[in-house]
Amino acid sequence: MKAEINRITDILRRDDGISWAMQYTEQISWILFLKFFDDYEKAQELEASLNGKTYTKLISPEFEWSTWAAPKKDWKMDRLSAMVWDDLKEFVNLKLFPYLDKFRDNSTDYHSMKYKIWEIFHFISNRIENWNTLREVIDIIDWMNFQSSEDLFELSKVYEDLLQWMGNDWWNSGEFYTPRAVIKAMVECIDPKIWETIYDWAAGSCGFLIEAYNHLRQKAKTTADLNWLNHDALWWNEKTPIAYIMGVMNMILHWVENPNINKKNTLIDNIRDFTEKDWFNIILANPPFWWKEKEEIQANFPIKSNATEILFLEHFMKKLKSWGRAAIIVPEWVLFNTSNAFQWVKRELLENYNLHTIVSLPSGIFLPYAWVKTNVIFFEKTKPTEEIYYYEVDLGRKLTKNKPITFEELQWMINCYKSREIWENSWIVKVENIKDYDLSAKNPNKNKEEILREPKEILEDIEKSDNEIKVHIQNLKGLLK
């Protein structure tokens, strides 16, 4: 499966309409989705038939995969009927995409598959310029079997690799990909239970929800458990079109056929209006930082700030149910910043929530697109904070693009989170000893210099990033012509 996906990316590299890895993944996604959906509808049709019922397909015959993409004769590709040349490209651009983009016209339920199809094809377009490229990709994907659980499992793993590669390829792709080792460790610590709702309103490619799904899938024992897990357990939102598409596809490849997703800017919701029906048991997130929000968005929050990391933290706090649990990645400056807005939110966190654990992650977790130092904050909506357990992840090595953090390296952190063991890399701070709401991790057990990068290496990386930015700007200008 991985070899086939690698073949597709090699083919797409030759096409004039595609410039970088983000676009490879985007184009693979819409074609994969249509093949998946064709297999899905066939399976639904067969199941209905076996039960003496009728299944009405969402896709009309003219636009079914087996009609336009891969017509068959005697179970083999019918080359005489298959579209080629400009006929194929014109059909996709002028008929298929406009047809799918109209699905919202008679579907207002955003939980429905029909609405999901509209959102995917409303925010994406075919970038493949050469009809032969498109035909080659279709032919490869056609032989992928989405009705086989083994193949679907393998493809889901390959797709995760694609998302990571996409993140590694472009400096601005950090919003799409959080290291899976970190996500898995956070989920292990939170330990979701069956019938607990899980929320990520800055979902990117849905890494947190998929890891939570995998965790819960092992605990599902009954049909009711599985139905709940596939339809009512996971809730998410994403405002970036391409991240939204990747997220939907990623969820579908992990057997979540009809994910509860909405495409919008989470921060447009006025948090003063939230009621109990809007609350969730568990929140897992890595919200975007470095973004700035305008005045009208800031008006939705009791404490105004143009820093998205603070606005998202306010949002998540208000979304948590009583006795709910949260694990959220925040940049280091959220912990030590003592400006008014930051102090107010942290005071709220300490006085009305139990901020029981802060894990200090090493620099380089988000390489190659950011050297920013981050922490994971764990809190519950139970009681005011009395003490905070700090854990400093010290790998004894420098993280690099080619040697990222592994889940095994975080296993001791998980163990300490559960046992609250005190040792060289962990300590407890009483809340009354916190001054000016400075929550930054200052390990009292050792005075060890942080491993710093050589100035020459930093300058070389900056120069490389500048060159990459210039290339991408030129590519974007080319797309706008």
C-alpha cells in the first residue's frame, strides 16, 4: 500500500499543476475519497439487499466511480469505455466537481454524509493539469479495496505518513500535524472511557481524535458501544479548508464514516452563550498559536486578547463538563506571561479548575516548522487547584527533523503522570507559592544548561527557511495568475 501511494506522489510530481507536498496530499485525498465512497455505497446496497430493504445511493449513476473513473468489463478495466484525453479532465472539472458542490442545496444537516461531501468539494479543486497523470492516479487507486478492513487499516497508516510528510515539507504546515508520539502519550494519560464525549475544536488532521478513537475501540464491547463511538463520541471543528479535508479523510480511513465535524472558525462562538448541552467530558487539543484575531472575534470572550492561544484556552475551559478532563498543548509563553489577559485566564484556571499537572516538552518537538518550546497542561473541572505536579521531559539528546521524539521516550512521563512520583525530573508546587500567575516549569532539582543549537546552524536554518518561503510565495503567485 505504501509503495502504491509513493508511486502516486512520484506521478504527481511530474504534473505542472502541483507544486509541493501539501498539494500532493490534497489531490490524493479527493480521489481516495471518491473511491472509498463508491465502495461504501456498494456495501450499504448489499447489506440493505440482504435485509430485504432498498438503499438509495447519494451519488447518481453518471457520477459513480465505476461509471466515469473505472468502468469494468468481466471484472477488468474497460479501456474502451474509460475516459481519456481532455474528456476526462473536462468531466472532472466541469461536471463532477460542480455536481458534488451542489450537495448542500438539499442537505442542511451538517452531520450527514451528503453535507460532508459538499464541504469537501466546495473547498477543494482538481489541480492535476495533465489528463494522463489523472488517469494513472485513478488506475492505481481503483485497485485499493476499501471494503477490506486489512487494506483500510494499512491505508490509514500510510495516510498518516502522508500527513507527517506534508507537515515536514512546508514550514507553515505545523497546524496540520502534531507528533503522534505526543498525542498518544496525552491520550494515555487522560485515558478516555466509553460514553465520554471528546472534543477538539482546532482539529487539524484529527490526530487527537483518531488516537482517542483507537484507544476507545479496544474498550468497545457491544454494538451500542460501537455505534456511539462511530457517531456520537468525537466532535471537532477546523477552519482551514485543506486541514478540514485532510481531517475528514483521515477519520473516514479510520472507520469513522460520519464524523461530527464543522468547518468554521471556532473563535466566532460567544463563550458567554455556552450551556450544558455544549459541554464535553474530555478535551484534547493543540490549538494554533502565533495567530492574531481581530476585534470582533475578541468580543466573544470575557477577557479580550488578540493572542489565539489565550482565546482558545478560554474557549476550552468553558466547554468542559463538571468532572471533565482536558489535556492541551500551549506554548511556553502562556505559562510565564504576566500581562493582564494572560494573568486573568490563569487565575480563572487556578481558582475554578484543578490544574493538577504540567508537562514541559523539550525544544524541537515541532521540528521542522518550529523550535518553539511547549508544555502540556492537564486540568479538570472539579475543584480549585491546590498543587501542580510538574514533569520535565529530558531526553538527553537533541531532537532533529530526522530523529523526532518517540512514544517509548514518553513512557516514563506517562508512568509518572499516573503515580505522581517525585524524582530528578518531577516536582510539586503549592498554589500559594505561585507568584503573579507565573506557571512556567522551573526544575528545582537541578541546574542543567539547556542544549542550545550552534549559531551557525540557526543561521543556516533561517536562510533555508527564507529560501523556501520565497519559493512558496512564487508558487502562490503563479496559482493566482
